[in-house]
Amino acid sequence: MSTRASALDLPALFSYGLFGLPLAMLALPIYIYVAPFYAQRSNLDLAQIGAVLLAARIGAAFIDPALGAWMAHGRHSYAELIGVSLPLLLLGFGALFHPPALPEAATLAWFLAALLLVYAAYGLASIAHQSWGAALSQARAQRTRVTAVREGCGLVGVILAAGLTSVLGYEGLSLAFAACLLMAGALLLARAPRPALRRDSAALPAGAWRAPWRQRAFRWLFAILLVNGVAAAIPATLFLFFAGDYLRLGHYAGPFLIVYFCAAAASMPAWVALARRYGEARAWRGAMLLAASVFVWAYGLDAGAAWGFAAICLLSGLALGADLALPPALLAGLIGVAGHAGRQEAAYFGWWNWGVQMSLALAAGIVLPLLAWLGYVPGRDGGLPALSATYALLPCALKLLAALLLWRAPLQHIYSDSGHMEHRACVS
């Protein structure tokens, strides 16, 4: 049964988007907390942790497009694929954050295996969920609402994860994650609107998994995603180290994250409105410039500057709302103009998630060993200037590069007055 744009009222959008909440509850720990967690609770040093993260994220980066290609050619619905992912997500989260006491080599192997399981399950669930949303509507206003509701629910999940970890630790977070995953999964599978049925897999050509790369606009958008993703992944990887060792405010790490993500959630309606008026690409470029102009001030903070860092978290969080809501909406539009809506969303989002994972791999695999080489050891005083520069300055430079690429890209001209994408701007 196809879904009409008019059928996407708020209850329908909420039934679909709420599944983003438990996925975000998982994403925050595996992208922000996992490195400090293993640094504090195991005998692994920072270089070893960075090497494991690099290996796991590169592995996940190649798992995601393979999953996307398989899903695009397969006969399974998005709902069936999400159902398969639920037990894998529970098992992977438990293994990652409740490891047994093991010797160093076995701890490394457990860490890597648990990460790969989590990334594979997360990739399966998120690609299916994103593809489901992209297939619901090709109306410009509707697709922005779909992504905004999904990412807004994700921000609630991030805020919940940060608060629970601060108060109840990883045990409380694990129980809450399991409950939210099962509840949101049941609502999604039972009540969410279903997209139009996809064509039979036999109708897809053998090289359909390469179809996204034939779109000129996709190649531009992917490059921007990669640069912008590394800019976001570096401070995410180093956040707890910066807050704890440099600012000496580790006990405020949870509240800082809550301020950051609450600001992102509050800004989401404004970015949706700006995208409707000026286009998603222009609005996203403005958010990049805002983020760089605000975050650079983190480099000048002194130890104990709680209010200054809170202000930076607040203002940079406002820009995060655009990072979450607008790029997937742009991608949904590209899928529509290519004529692949309702049949090949998974191939696009498989490559999309590949870019996200590569961004995270590059951030962790480069900056953690680099900081170890520069003398930074978690919990000690050495290497703090290098930590500050890497945390604050490098992401700003990358944000400006991403904004330049977005300015030069054809994306700001791909909408006609009627709101439909122009084929000539997207295809090579």
C-alpha cells in the first residue's frame, strides 16, 4: 500500500520516527563513551584503543554498503529487516559495555568483536529505517518533516543516554536502552505508515549497487558528508578527554552533552523552516559557518571555564540541528530524481552510512594515536596543548572546507520553483 503525503500526519510520523530514539541511545555510547570506557576499565592504552576503533569502523564502513546492496536486491521489507536487527542490537550493546575480565590480548579481541557486531546490527537497523523514511514521500516539505521528526527523536535518545549514564552508569543505560528499543521497535512495526511496495528484485540490474555514484549531485553530497563528518567526529571522540583532563570538568560532562543536544532539538523546527524558504543546501551551509565561528572559541578556554564551555555547547548545538535534519532530506531528493524512490533507497543509504563510518574511523584512527605520540595520556597533565588544538581548531578548519564544498556544489540549484529536483543538476 502506498503512502500519500497527506497521510503523514504527526502520529504517523511519530510512529515512524520514534525508532530513532533507541538507535541514538546506542550511537552516543559507541561514538563518545566507548574510548574513555575502555581506557578506564581495561588495561588497554590509548593507541591500542584507537587501533581497534579504526579497524572496527573501517570494517563497518565496508559492511554498510554491502548491506545496502543486499537490501536493495533482496525480497525482505524494511520492517522485516528491522525485526532481525533487534536481538543483534541487544546482544552487541551488552557485549560491548559489559565485558568480562580478560587478559590484554583477549580484551582487544573481545572489544573488536563486540564493536563489529554492534556496527553491523546498527547498520542493518539504521539503513532500513532511513530507507523506509526516504520512501514515504518525495514532496520536499514532507521529506524534511520525516527526517526532522526522526532526528528529533534521535536527539531525545541522545539526551536520555547522556543523563542516564551520568546518574545510573552503564547498567542503568543498558536497561533503558533495551526497554526503549523493544517499545519503539514494536510501535514502528505495528503502526508506522508503510511506503509504496518496491519492485521485484529481478527488475534491478546487476550493478544497481553502483547507481548512486552515477549521480553527480550524490558524489558532491558524499564528499561534503565525509569532510563534515570528520569535523564532527573529532570532538565527539575527544569530548570526554577534553572536558575531564583539559577543562577539569569531567563531572559536568553529562550536563554539557545535554545542553548541546537539547539546543539541537530546539533548533530543529527553525532549520526546517529555513530549509523550506531558502533550500536545504543554503540552510546547511549557514549552519556550518555558525558551528565553526562558535566552536573555535573552545581553544581559548582555561581550566574550570564551565560557563564558557556551556555557552559553546549551546551555540554549537543549535548548528547541530541542521547537520541532522538537512543532509538526509537532500539525499531523499536525489533518490527521487534518479527514479529510484521505492526500490533502491537502501543502496544509497548503505553508501551514506559508509561515509559516516569512514568519518568516524578517520577521526579515531588518526587523532588518538597522534595524541598518544604527542605525549597525551588520559588522566595526566602531559600533552594538554595538543589535546586542545586537536579538539577545537582542526574541526573548525574542516567545517570551513565542508562549507566551501557545499557552496561550490550543484546542490543549491537542484530545486525548481515547483519544489521538484531538476534531473540535469544531478546526473553526470
